[in-house]
Amino acid sequence: MGSHPFSSLFLSRIPRAARLSYLLLALLLTLTLAAAVAVAVPCLADEADQDHEEARRLMKSGAIRPLSEVLAAHERDLDGTVVDVELEEEDGRIVYELIVLRPDGRYREIYVDARTLVIVKEERR
């Protein structure tokens, strides 16, 4: 793999000290970005673990019903494939937000009360 003829011409016009400065700056930026990613990823994993633990606690206390019951109760209402589920608090109640991909390629957001299994809201996108 050869170098481009203009790259050697361009580099020869930049003083050696400046080339080293640019190289060190690029290295420093790369290391900074790598460190930021290394710190952020475990934090996101910890947050997900906390969310799962909270959901388990709520289920054991009877505050919410299992997702399997939600899906079984509304299997006919979904009209598509559930592609994402989130447990949220909305208007003072805990709801499952189901993102459903419809056969026509559009999405529906269905909000189901996590305790009563009643659909409380629906949005189409």
C-alpha cells in the first residue's frame, strides 16, 4: 500500500515539531475518548441492573404484573411484533410501554397499566 504523492509533499512542508505536536494531540484525544467510553459503559450497565432489580422488587410486592401476563392479555390487540418494552411511570401509575412494529412498517406505542393490565394510552407513529 503506497502513500499518496501529495501526502509526502504536504508533510514535508510541515515542520517536524509541528507534526509531532499534531500526532501527540491526536493520541491524547484518542486516549481521552477511550477513557470516557470505559467509564460510561459500566455506568449504563449498572443503571440497567438497577432497573431490573426495581422491576423484580415491584413484581414481588404485587405492584406490577409480569410482562408475560401483559403480552398474553393483549396478544390479539397488538397487531404486530413487540420490538421494545419499557417500564415507566406515567401520570402517577406504573405502565409497560410496548413498542409494536405493525405489518405495514409503522410503529404503535401501547401503554398498559402494569397492575391492572388495562391499556391506558396508545400512540401511532
